[in-house]
Amino acid sequence: MAKKEYQRGFTLVEILVATFIFSIVVVMAISIFGLSSNVQISTEMMRSAGQGSRYAVEQISRDIRMNGNNNTISFCLSDFDSTCSTTTIESDYLKIVSVTNSVITTKLYGLIPPDKTVLGIQTNGESWNKLSPDGFKVTKIIGSQYLFSGKPTGFSAVQPFVSIRFSLTNVGIVNKKSEEVTESIRTTVTSRNYLSLEM
């Protein structure tokens, strides 16, 4: 009589060990995916902050550099025109008045009222336009009391210059700690005064 051959399967212990090892591999894969996702989001936030801060600084710098001889740079203590002075050396608002072909253009850079957490520009007293990116707030750099400082056009012996100092941060705006980014900006821009040569 021939013996019956039974196919041998996995024992319960073997199945439990294989399940345990598989679950460890799955947990590791999920955590690596989550970590890489957080790094990608953090990198995107840093890129956005860097791009936004460079855009704001470039906009302000262009107006300062192209100021010229007949134009004025002044610092303002608030967003009201009456607080502007060409002899103040630091403030949170920067006013640039330019004259081109007898047309006067007034630009005010600073923190948009009332919450004063967004950097903006106001042209000829119209409504404010944002310069800082969405999802970020502007804060003062630690150790700096104001956003702008320097020598405006009221100091006749000195070529006008403006130092710009601020931080862009999304701390307190985003939900995850891994998405928090702070980008600090410090730069100094001089006005270009052009000499007219008469012959």
C-alpha cells in the first residue's frame, strides 16, 4: 500500500514571524516616505520665503537706486505722510518721491496697516499692494528696532543709502513644526546720483 504524501504548509509560528517582519518593513517604508515628504514641504517653504523676500528687496532697491538727483528718500514713523522726514535715520516706513518728466510719483514702503505683518507698497496714496508672499508674516530681525535705516536725502554731505532688515516667517501660521521657516534679509542699497555735465 502506497503512503499518502501530505503537502507541508507553514506553521503558525512561521506565519507570525513573517507578518512581524513584513509589518516592520512597511512601518519603515511609511516613515521614510513621511520624512521625505516633510523635507520636500520644508524645502518648498524655504524656496517660497527666499523668492518672496528677494522680490520685495529688489522692488525697494530698484526705486532707491534709480532715485536720481531731483528725488527724495525719507523715513516715516507711520504710514501717514505727515510723519516723514529726510533727517530721520530709521523707521518702519520708507518714502521715495521721484520726478520724471514733471510727473511726481510717491511710493511708500512698509508694513501694511492695521495688522502690520505684511510688507507692501502704496503708490500715490492709493491702496496698499503686497510685496511679501502669501502664508508668511514680516517680523523685525532680533536686535533691529526698525525695518529701514540709513541716510536719506536730507544729509547733503552723504550719498543717500538705505539698509533693509526684516525676516519672513510662517511660524504660527502652519500646523506642522517641520513646515516652519524663517528667512532673514539684510542688505544696504545706495542711491545713484547722476552728475550732469554741461559743456
